[in-house]
Amino acid sequence: MKRAASGDSKRFAHADLRKSTFHDVDLSQSAIEDAKLTAVQVDNVDLTGIRLRDANLSGAELSNVKAQGASVDDADFARSKLVNVDGRDVTIKDAKLTRARFDDVDLSAAHFEDVTLAGARIKDADLRNVQIEDANIEGLTIDGIRIDELIRRHAKRR
């Protein structure tokens, strides 16, 4: 894997990288702020410990990515596709993930706060010990079963 820049820390601010392709790049421990990354293609990239703030990644495609311990704040991932992503212990705050697609993504010990997942699709997920608080679950389904209906039925049985 190639290092993106010399030194232990890389910082990218106000970059316009729309429709760029990143392949076999080490961006671990980088800081990316106020970047335009719409429709970016990311494959086999190390994003371990990355700090991403105020970035637009709508329509991005991320595959075969390591992103353990990443910190994401105020980012737009609408209509993005994430495949084979190791996102263990990530923190995602104030992010838009509308209509995003997740396939074979490990979000063990992840923390989501104030995120929009409306219309998102999560496939092949391990949701053990997931806690959801103060969430609008209208229309949420798991394997075709509406969760709001299950909760209503459960409440009636009490």
C-alpha cells in the first residue's frame, strides 16, 4: 500500500476531489476537512483513524476499506455504497447516510449520533447488542418485517 504523504499525519482541507479514484493508498491517521469528494471511488484504502469533518461523499463507492477508529462529523454519504468495509469502533456524528448501501460492513462498537439513515439498506449485518434510542423507526424493516408493528404488538401484549 502506498503512503499518500510523508510523515505520520496527513491533512487535506478545502480539497475538490470530486470523481477521484483512490486505489491501494494509505490515508490512515489523516484529517480531511471541508472536502468535496462526491462520486469518489475508494478501493483497498487504509483509512484507519481518519478524521473526516464537513465533507461531501455523496454517491461515493468505498470497497475493501479499513476504517477502524475513524471519526466522522458533519459528512454527507447520501447514495453512497460501502462494500467490505472494516468500520469497527468508528464514531459518526451529524451525518447524512440517506439511501446509502452497506454490504459486508463491520460496524462493531460503532457509535452513531444524530445520523439520517432514511432509505438506507444494510445487508448481511451483525446487529448483536445494538442499542437504538430516540429514533424514528417508521417503515424500518428487518427481513421484510416492520419493526414498528412488532413494537405495537408487543406493547399490546403487556
